[in-house]
Amino acid sequence: MKREGSLHTVFEETLGAVDRISRTPRGTLRAEEYGEVTSVGHGVARVRGLPGVRSEELVRFPNDLLGMAFNLEPEEVGVILLDEGPGLAAGATARRTNRVLDVPVGEGLLGRVVDPAGRPLDNAGRIRSAARAIIESPAPAIIDRAPVTVPLSTGIKVVDALIPIGRGQRELILGDRQTGKTGLVVDCMINQKGKHMICIYCAIGQRSSSVAKVIADLREHDATSYCIVVFAPGDAPPGQLFIAPYAAMAMGEYFMRKGLDALVVFDDLSQHARAYRELSLLLRRPPGRESFPGDIFYIHSRLLERSTHFRPELGGGSLSALPIIETEEQNLAAYIPTNLISITDGQIYLTPTLFQKGVLPAVDVGTSVSRVGGKTQLPAYRAVAADLKLSYSQFEELEVFSRFGTRIDEHTRRTLARGRAVREALKQPLYDPLPAAEQIAILLAATSGLFDDLPPEKVAAFSGGIRRLLPVEMPGIYDLVDSGKDLDAASREALIAVARKALNGEWKPLKP
């Protein structure tokens, strides 16, 4: 076949044909950038090509498997795999999506269990989300933040009285394995019932049985209606463990920007740091201390800095964070714990020594601290627990010296008796959060010396008696305390009178 015309004419005719095809209703032509998988490892893949891919952009593989561009190198791209499935091997095609990872957000997630990508795990149907939000967003500017002044009531006496937490605060919870860290945060979530607080529990690398127990406890206490569970199991790809806390934070930010209060629990960031170390080593990033990459501090700081309390002009919403970290052999000076201690606004330390003695929750008052302090505490607490932390720490030191068998005077003996009574009063069973008024009544009885002469095993019973008498004798004390008013002398005397009635047996014990 003879071709007529110059090469330029042929090129123009070809462009015209393509233009006509693009205008036909059958479809349009569009440019698509793709590459070829050169190798696949545990949780990572290397792709040759994709010259225009951006950092943290989603990459699509065959069978709709997703990955996230992580290393942008001159010759290839290191991709974190977010899914596992058949068909992904060397030679497979990888395509750009031109979007970053986002998750569904909104009220439709309440009561649901989802994976880090926002896909349902509870067999309760499709997620009806109000919008989608990218998992990585910049932290609010300093000028947009307001001081943390509103208390985040946990319902736990030793925390609310001695280590108060505020809405918008980042309080680290750390301790060895099996010291009650998860139980403490579940108590806190249960206590938010009726307080207009949205709770998001992010389980990172936990066993499925442990997370199922947490969900069952929330359902038993009717707390699922205001809770979201984000679950990345331990056998999931490390990419899912890495993105899980950022996805949970994005879900919480939606409610904060609407002027609501939200709480995000990260259980735990030790697994998150290990997953990031694994991904970094597989992608051949330079290791540093303990083989962690050099930016291990940054991945946690950029996460936790997103929690804050907005100014009233911006809605006044807040996003609080309770990250959990696991220590080894009570080593608080390890790399990851010290990083998180420096990022957060305080820490609650649970020690196995107290746990083994049956002092539950096993909070070490001397090591724990809240840098926001009494600014977030209800004024009624200050009348009872103003100097309680200092005196309790002094009692613990005095108790250690008294074990040497030295002779002690009467004043020291009374100090030890008072300290033991306060320690028994601070004990609290699991999943039994207390209203602020009941906490104050029990602590006032302990600090006033009413429990000094009681056998330690009887303190819990008489504390229960105070709890049963208080709504009958002083029903208005609950509103008085919650409204932020000071506890006057008359109210103190009335609370002490209620405690004396409980000690005199003017209450009926609960049936076994």
C-alpha cells in the first residue's frame, strides 16, 4: 500500500483520529503510569518505573491489592504493602492511583469494628460514612489551640485525684506486660458514657482474643454506641500496623473539627515502632539506635501533636490521646519509652511490684505525673487531694524504712496507718469507674482518719457503704461537684457524716 503525504501530514492525521476517538461516547483515552514489580518481600515490594509517583501515594497491584509508596529512589520505588493476597510476584504490574490513603469518617463508624483502611470487620454491613479523610494531616497551628482546662474524667480514683488528665491532653500509659494498662483505658472509655465523648480504641498488633474481650466488655457496659474500634491484628502486614494509629487519629479529628470531644487510645505504640523498624530495614533504610531508623521520634511526634483543644472560635472541640507503651524489666530509660515521655504531657506508670501485691490499679504515684496538673481538675478535688500525692509518696518512702525493724514513734506510726488507709481507699476493681462525688467522699473519709483503725480488708467494704449512702443522704452533691463549684465547709462536714454512718453500719451490704 502506497503512503501519500509527508510524515508531518501523517502525524497530524493520527492526532485527529485520536481526538475524534476521545470525543466518542464509547469512552475516553487517558494517560496511565505503571511500573513493574521487581521483587516482593515480607510486607514490601520494589517497583521499577512509576517516575511521577509521590511520597505516600497509593499504588494498585493486581487483584486490587494496595500499597503505599515509601522509598522514592532514582531507579525504583519501595512500596509498603497494605494487603496480602495471591498474584503479587515479580513481573506484576503496579499502577499509580494519584491519591493518598484516606479512611471513612463520621457518625456511621460509631459502634463498628474496622481495619486501618476503614473496611468493616464486624459483619455488620457497609460503612455509611459522612466523608473521607486522609490519614496524614498537619497538626493544628499553635494559634488555633486553647489551654487544656476541662477535665477528662477516668472514673479511677488514683488518676482523677492524683494524676488528673484534661481534654486535649496526651497522657502516656506505660508499664510491663500484664500490669493492667488496657484495663485502665477501658475503664476510662466506659466512664465516658453520657459525657458526650467519642472514644476510638486502636489495637495495634494485639491478639484477636484480647481485642474481642475488650469489645465484649464495652458491649456489656453499653459503651459501644459512642466507641469505634480500629484493629490491626498481629498477623496483618506490617504496613497495616504502621498506618493504624494515623487512621484512628483521622477519625478522631473529624469529631474534633465539628466541635465535639474525642478520645483516641493507642494500644500499643511499641508494636507500631517495631512494625516501622521492620519496614525500614526491609527497605534498606539506615538503622540507628536499637536498629530503629533515625526518624522513629518523628513518626510518633507527628501523630500525637495532632491531639489538642481548639479555641472557641474554631468550635472548641478537643482530641485527647492515651498512647500505651510496653516496657521491659521496668526500664523507663529505654529508647522508645523515653521518646514518648518527651512527646507527651505526662505519664501514668503501672508497676508489676504493686500488681503482684494486689494494689490495683498498680499505678506508681511517685513516678507518674501530669504536666497539665490541677488546671484540669474539678475544684472539689483540690479540697481533698491538694497535698495527697506528696504525702502518699512520703508514706511509701517511710514504709520502706520501717521494714528494717527500727523503733518508730507514735507520730510515725499514725502516719503509716494513714498512708495504708489511703492506699486501700485508692484500690479499685476493674470495670467499676466512680463518679467524681463518690471518689471525693471516699478520699475525704480516708484523709480525715476515719479508716486509720480499720483492718485493711474492711476498707473496700466501708467504701462501698459510702457509695450506697451518698445518693440517699446527699443527692445534690453530684451536681455540685460536676458543676465545678468548690467544696465548702458545710459540704465537707456532711460528707464526713455520711462516712461515719457507713462506719456505724447504717447501710445494707450487697448480697453475694
